[in-house]
Amino acid sequence: MLMLVCPYCGVTAEETEFAPGGEAHLSRVGPDGSDEAFEAYLFARANPKGVHLERWRHAYGCGKWFLAARCTATLEVFGTYPAQSKGPPPAVLDRIADRRGAGAAARVGRGAPDAS
Amino acid sequence: MRLETGGRLIDRTRPLRFRFDDRWMTGLAGDTLASALIGQGRILMGRSFKYHRPRGPVAAGLEEPNALVTLGTGARAEPNVRATQTELFQGLRADSQNRWPSLAFDLMAANDLVSRFLPAGFYYKTFIRPRAAWKHLFEPAIRRAAGLGPAPKAADPDRYDQVYAFCDVLVAGGGVAGLAAALAAARTGARVMLFEQAPHWGGRAPVDGGTVAGGDPAGWVAAAVAELAAMPDVTLRTRATVAAVHDHGYVLVEERLTDHLGGGPGPRRRLWRIRAGRVVNACGAFERPLAFPGNDRPGVMLASALRDYVVNWAVAPGPAAVVVTNNDDAYRTALALRRAGISVPVIADARPAADGPLPQAARAAGIRVATGTGIAGTVGRGRVVAVQLCDAGGGGHVTETIPCDAVAMSGGWSPAVHLWSQPGGRLRWDEAGAMFVPDPDHPPTGAAGEPIVTCAGAAAGALRLPDCIASGARAGDPAAAAPPAEAEAEAPLLPVWVMPSGAGPRKRAKMWLDFQNDVKVSDVELAAREGYRSVEHTKRYTTLGMATDQGKLSNVNGLAVLAQALDEAIPRVGTTTFRPPFVPVTIGALAGEARGAVFQPLRRTPLHDWHAAHGAVWEPVGLWRRPYCYPRANESRADAVAREVLNTRRALGLLDASTLGKIVVKGPDAGRFLDMIYTGAMSSLPVGRCRYGLLCNEQGFLIDDGVVARLAEDTWLCHTTSGGADRIHVWMEDWLQTEWWNWRVFTLNLTEQLAQIAVVGPHARKALEALGGMDVSKAALPFMHWAEGTLAGIPARVFRISFSGELSYEVAVPADRGVELWERLVAAGGPLGVMPYGTEALHVMRAEKGFIMIGDETDGTVIPQDLGLGWAISARKPDYLGKRGQMRPALADPDRWRLVGLMTLDGSVIPEGAYAVGAGRNANGQTATEGRVTSTYFSPTLNRGIALGLIRRGPERMGEVLTFAAEGRRVQARIVSPVFHDPEGKAQDV
Amino acid sequence: MSDVTVTRATPQGMVTLKLPPGDVAWGPALAALGLSVPAVRRLERAGDRAALWMAPDEVLLLVPDPAAALAALAGPLAGAHHLAADVGAARVVFAVAGPRAREVLAKLCPVDLHPAAFPAGSARRTRAAQVACMLWAEAADDLRLSCFRSVEGYVADLLTLSADPAGSVGLFRA
């Protein structure tokens, strides 16, 4: 059972305080989207063995959604960061690069964070 | 037999009476059930699972596979308890298992006579045909013949509790390594928890000898425990087994609180749910049996176990014991036996030479040491009376037969790596020790990828006392100095997997690997011959290691035999997976207090007690309990529901609607946000007005509905279904936080803050007017409007909304004033014929009006358009959640099943879940269907059955008669409008 | 004399206040009630009033008179994007006090309640067995647990079981 740090509370809590929310950084496709784009938005998921960016909600805490970079094979957590981000922040990417190599960090890096 | 002297754990001044099967016996305080039985001359304690062979204890601790008993009687009976771990108490009652009619005379032992015909995989091969016979004939018969103890049928009367705990260092095992680790860690100021499964500290060291800090190990153990106990942030527990180490340092420990007392006032057991910064596994090692013919005969034990019985409890099977070994450690048993006055006629050592200090000490004590010698067989019925010696490297030609009462065997040791391996630590094969040891280069890792388990002492392969205690101290604190310790040097062991090594098939069929499940060397070799190469497959085919002991004694021997048969190296064959728990954990401990009244949270509305006092019968709605109806004396539920419906339609009904979700949405962007969340337009709703809204997921499917009221220019109140309050609030926050995070909107779930009462029926207005305080006239408060004010002196918000088709007000007041309002309404409504009504009347009335219910008419595949709710979708809006999904071709298919009303031709009620039978067959060859019933009731208003259903092109087929099939009968029903009652809606808009 | 007492506190007035994180109105709004803005997962108390940190954009105010508190907040909040609401009837508060208080709560909440990890003035939301709750420490051995009113009976039953002296664990004792 995981331990995660809520970036809003700063609290380290066990998994039963959180609710998972699937893959992070999906872009919503609205009425203008093509069938292919909409299908990808609804159904296509990376499901990697390795570094995964995912959504979590501090359900029994502050109620906030946040994002986590986690290894699905070893359960190592490289960091958590606010949901209002376009991609993992530099500190998380550095940690991924440090632990899994620059290639792994590059695969999940999506540019500068957008957190406020 | 009980020895005249000795026994470091027993109190000879305190005899205890206990009953085994139907005989009362006497043991001593400090005994285990196994030691007490041995003390009484009882070696036979159980029968094996498959062949029902007689079995005695082979071990003295938690690894015991044979001596399983049912402890206690009646509801407290607990099957499959290890007698070797059961502490004796006054009045203990235990029963042997897996025998019929009695342990000594077991008819099923005939299985043993045909064991040649019951090899590995026998069941798979034999009971294949006819297929039905497996379920009805073979399996029940086999289960009867081969069961362990039966589970009690009555509810467990004992309490169990759980506690969450946190520590920096958790040490599993209170032997000298664990104590050294705990001391070293605690001296750094760390928060330390130390758990020992046995009732006493020290592990093997006090039995095995040597010195620590210049004295008896027991003295050092006592001093270490005293020092730890005095530290404020150290938690020490005996009788507490570390059952599991999970991801990120999550550790489960089962503590036995009252078992050793035979019960007590508090919880019987406690499950500790611990987060440990790191774990030190100091669980020791398990001695391995030797696979020689007849090694399962009662009286044959592990050498360390016989040593424990003699030293700890002063009991032994008899006055003479033969030792058979491949290592020096077993000589300690021979020496301990001699010191206790038990004769050791011979030590059979498979090695060609034995010249270390321990063998020399044995010879000096006058014990005969026969090197290069093995055992060709054991003699005895029900218990061993002699062993047959042979050349350890030969085929088993008997050279000598030696009478004895016990055989102490040692095939070396296997570190207890379970707590290392469970969370993913890898093992490596140690050639010198012929054992799997933790591979320090591949530890289990935690949240940050850091190693979270360290093995110490025998669990790390450090079997000798000085190494053991030093590795413990190091595991606790790398900088710690270990206490000085000394023990005899030991010569290397000789791996011996089959004894004698040249034994033929008949002898191999008598060499037990897994005692409980009756898996022999011949079974593993058969599996290899039949093509099983994977150790995991061989395990399942032969059942090796699948008994309640999970292969603690058998696994390494079994996979070594497999490796030999496959001509592979042992590390290439590998081990099976170590899964939690380390030892069985009582289900009650896993459940903890979650039983009875607190099995799950039960949510009560602010009016719950009133309902209970007025005879409500309950309907679970999620975790809520809502009144289903309020039956009067001698009234059936159906009659009560009919009365409540008719009274509400004709006079006045009150409904507790407090469970409805109530979410406030406020902010400059709230209107824009709600336009995205709801299919309809909420931003255009005027202040003071209410509008019915639908919520869809991105697939387009309907997920919730409810009335939205605009409270102020920037504030809306969203009602959800009773089950939807939390879910929809989370849904809103998800979109606000992760998609439209720049929109300035706050939400707040006020569901629990407000009691909500529906005042329904032709006299509803009169009832509110009687309370006074607000103008609730049609002019002041028209249909689908709301107003704020004071009713009967209570601050209230009144909504003119209707889920029944009648004149209806829903009144929301602070939850702590709900009862006050309800009682005022009951009083004021008395002259108006008021009656409370429950959820069933609510459902009947909404169905009579064709109003849909989330979860009845919807099932996650239904879109609003299917339900004739296209009017609640704003076509002008460029976007809302679900709009893109609803554009998919399948959701625009004119053949979709759509909502209609259904009336049976004979007036009966269609069974729930009935399907409309179509023409022909579907692609799977089943009868085709073209619709289904979603809601079905007896309508008191129409005095006949009515139903709502989803029918292919339903609204285009008005008047058509369909056949519905369910519950083995067929009913004909006509497609009609879903609005059965007051289609013009006159009643609600007055 | 018992080493832990569990009491259902008298009804406690509560107001939820939401403002954007770091909004300039936070200080004036709480000052209007004589309170300062609580730090993350902290409790700020001033006499019969207190502010509990709930989330970066949310504080729970414990006040004797919610209507008066809402009125006092109106001025400082004017013009600010905010949400303030009376929520006192939605919740109940249990006081768990005495040397065993932390241990009683440790049986229900997956939270490190060691006095060093959860000192006086700490506040956090978590769960008690199967329901959401709010925990705070008024003093080292005076802890409070607040839950929704619908599950008051469930939580009261759990606390009674947890506080049973026969089930004493012996944690957190110097």
C-alpha cells in the first residue's frame, strides 16, 4: 500500500486516504474533436511498465487533486505535484532522470509546469 | 515423558489440566500443548492430509506441519492450530483433526495402503470424466476424506481490534539478532518496534549455548529487554507475529492477547497496521528435515526441535534418541540429550568425517559417531521404535538396526527470508551453507527506491552466535558495536537431499518432503519426468508447500530434489514466490472491530429517530437508511405503501428528503461552469427559479439528475440524487481543479447541513400556511420557484418542486432543526389528514408520472435522449460534458431502446428485470430481445400494474403489445405513454 | 479514574470559509473574528473561536455564533471571490481526552499521533475507520474528532470500543 505526499497538505499519508484517478495530463476533446482524437481521449492510455504520471485525489484530506510520478513496476514515487501543471516540474523530472535515466525523464517531460 | 529435572520455561509448581480428544491430562505452566502431550507420552497428534498417516510433531514452533488441532469448542473452535505454538492454560480443550472415527484408529488410513496408486497429479488424471461427476461425486467425497479441521458454524464471539502505528525501525524477531538490532537502533534515538512471535525473548540462543558478553546468552537477553523496555519510544511485544511486509514499509503484525489465558475481557487478538521507515528481518532460520525412508513416523523430529523440547520443557518421546545429520549443529542436540539423561545410541552423520569441536565433544561424552552413515528406514507402528542404518552413499542396504524412541534429524538450515522476499527482495544461493540467503544487492525498495528491509542473524544466513548477534547490531545501526559472543566453530555441512543417495524408487516413495500434504521425493521426481520444469508448476501439481505451513520445512528440499531430477543447479530452479502472510492470520483480526453495529457506517438522517419511533421499515440507500414505509398494526408493507400513495395524492404526505445531495456552487464563473457540467443551460436560470438538470459523463451517458436553484447572481444550489451527493461533488471538483482551474468557482457540499422535508399533496399549501411565516401562495411562490424565509420560526428555504406530480414544497432547514419542523408539520397537518410516506411510495408516485430514477432507468449505458429527456439538453450550447460522446453514431442510432410506459393486458405487475421477447435468435443463439423493464410497480392510483421500460424504437410503437419473459412466465403488455397519471400536470401547478 | 474520556461536545458553531490561496482578504477576514490565518495543518485559537486549516483555499471556523460570524465576515469579504457558509449542523465533535486519548484515536485513524508528530495545535483531515473525519489537538492530551452528523452513531460506537480499558495498547506513554 502506497505512501504519497499531498503537495497541498504537505502530509505524507497512506493510500487509503487517497483516491486514484488514472493517467495524468490528458487533454480534453470536445465537440469539435475528430473520432480518432475523441477515441484516444476516452480510451487510449499509456499503461507503461515503468514511469507513470497519474492523478490522485486527497479524498480523506484536503480534497485536492494532485499528480504523481510513480514507477508501476517497483512502486517508487519520484514526486508529486499540483494538478494545475502541464507536465512534471523540473525537480520531479530530475529525480526520474536520476533514478531511471534521462530517456525515461524525456518520455514523460512535457514542458514547463503551469502551477500557480 | 517428562524428565525429572530441567525445563527452562516450565513451572513445576503449577500443574494445568487440559483435555485432548476425550482424555483429560496434566501439563505444566509454560508448556505448549505439544510439549504437554509429549510429557504425557502422547506423540501421535494428527494425521496427514492425503494418506491419513499417523503424525507427531516434527518441529517445536510456528513451522510445524503435523501437530494441527482444533482448539476450543462450539463457536470458539479454531481449526488447524499448531499445538507447538499453543500455550497451555487451565481447562484447555483440543481435538485432533482429519481422522475418523478416532485418531488412533482411522478408517481413512486405508488411503495409505493404496498410496502407490495416489501419486502426484492423481486427482487431475483420474477424475476428469464424466465432467459432472467431479462437482457432484468426486470433489465432495475427496473433501470429506482429506479435510483439515472444520470451521465453526456459529459467529465468532470474540473481539478483535486493530491499531495504526508508526516507527522508524521495525524489528521482526526477538532473538539475539533482533534484540541487538533493536538496541542499536533505539540507542540512536529512533522509534523502534520489536515483535517476537513466541511468548519469550531470546530465540534459539538460550537453548543452543555459547556466550554473549562473557556470560549465558539468557542473561544478556534479559538485560537487553530491560534496557529496551526503559526507552520511551520503544515498543516491545511478545506473542506478536510479523505476518506481512508490504509496499512502502506497510507491516501487519498479529498479536495474541488472550489466547494463552484461555480468553479474557478485552480483544482476543490485535492487528497492528504499521508504517515502518525500515524493517529488520530477524526471524531466524528453519531447520530442514532429511529425506530418508520413513522420516514421517511419529518420533522423528528436527534436531533443534528435540533440543527445544528437552531444554525448554524437559520432555522427550522416550529415553533413547538417534541423531542423524549432515552438519555439526545437530551434535548440540546429542549433547543436550545426554546432559538431560537421555541416551544417544548413535549419531549418524552423512559426512565422511566429523572432527570439529562439537563432534569431538560428543565423542568425549561417550556418544558413538558413525560417519558416512545414513538411515535406510524407520521401524514402528504409530511411533518410531528403531532405525535402520545404512551407508549414506549407498542404495540403502541395512547395516544395523538400533532401537530408539526418537530420531533427531538435521539437513541444515534455511534462513526465514519471507519478510525480505514478500516485498520483492531477491535471494542468492549460498553454496557453503546450501541455502538461499538474502541478496544484499537486490533488496526490497520503498517509496523513494531505498532499501526497506535488512536481514539480520540467522535470517541473513549468519547461523553462528557471534556472526548472528553482530549482524543484528549492524542492521540496527551500522556504527554500532556488537556485544562480544563466542560459540563452537562448525565444520561445513554436506548437502544431502536424498538419504541414502542411491536409494531406489521404493525407498524414494517413503521419503517425505511435505509432511502435511504427503508429498514425497518420488512425487517431485514424477513431476519432473512428466515434464514439469518450473518450480511454480511443480508446486501446484504435487501440492508441495501448499499446506498450512506453506512449505517452511519442505520447499528447499523439494526444489533441490526437482533440481537433481532436472539435472539443473538449485539456484536455476529457483524458489516459489513468498507471499504474505508469513503464518496464517485469523480472519477476525483482519476484520477488527468492523462487525455487528460497526460493520459499516450507517448514515442516519436528522429525522431518523422519529421514523424509528413511528414504525418505519428501512430501505438501504447507499449507506443511508431511509424509511421504506410506515406499516400500521396488521398492515402489510404493500398495503402501507398503497395507503401512503393514495393519502398523498388525496390529502397530504410528508417525506424525509434529507438525503438528497445539496451542493452550493458560487463564483464569477459558476454559471459558465454549470453550463458545462449540466446538459441544460443553468447560466440563464433567473435568480429565484428552479430548473431540472441532467449530468452526463464524457461518454455521454447519464450519471445523475436533480433540480438546480439559482440562489443569487453568482450562486446556485444543485440537488443531486441521494446516492450521488459525494460522487457529483467530487466530479465537479475534478473538473474545476484539473481542467478549468482558472475559473473562479467554489463548491461546497451542504448535504449534511440541511434537513429537507417534502410536503406533498392537495393540502400541502394549507399545511405550510398553518405553520405561518411565509407566503407560499401560487402567486408568491409559483411552481419551479423557491423562496427564503421563516416557517414556524425556523429559517427555511422552500422549493416548489415536485417528484410526485402533486402540489409539493420541499423545505430545507438546518439539520439540527429538522425534527422540530417535521413535528410542527405533523401537528399542523393533523386536521388535513397528514401521513408520512416512505421511499416506496415516492417511487410509485414518480413512476406513475413517468419520472426517471437514476439507477433504475439508467445503468451507465443510457443517454438522456433514450429517456425522452432531450428537452433538458440545450441544443444551443457549443459544449457540455457528454456532448461529444453523444455525437457517436451508436448513440444516435434510431434503433436504440427508448423509454415508454408498459401496461399489462391483464393488469398484473410485470416481474422486475423482464425482457421483451423479440423475433428469432441473437448472434449467440439466444432468444432475441427488444427491450426490458426498468421499473415496475402496482399503482394504487390506477389500481393496476404499471411499468417503465426501454424498448427498441419504443416511442414510435405506441399501442403495440409485447411479450415479456421473466421468472419462468410470460406476460403481455401494451406500449403506452410513460406518464400514467395526470398527463397535463394539473395537480402540481396549482 | 479513567485514563481516557470520550464526550460528545456540545453543538459547535462552524463556518466554512473559502478564498483563493493567498488572497489578500484572508487576513482581514479572520482578523474580523479576532483570529489569524492558520498555517498548513494548524489550529489557531483565540478564546472561544478557532480557525482550522482544511485546504489551501479553505478554513473551518469554530465560532459561538455562526450568524454573527458570517455578518462580521461580510465586510472584509466584500468584492472578494469567496464562499462562506454555516456548516455547524452538518457535523458533531467528540472530545477525546486523557493520557490514552492518542491511542484511542490511533485505533481508528491511519495517522501518526505520536506527540512529536501531532503536537498541540495540529489539525488534519483523515478517516476514522470507514468515514471521513477531522482531527485536531487542543492540547497534548485533549484531542478532538469531528465527523458528519449522519455517522455520529457509528463514530460514537467506534470510540466506545476503542476506549474500552480492556483493549488498552500502551502506546505513547513516556
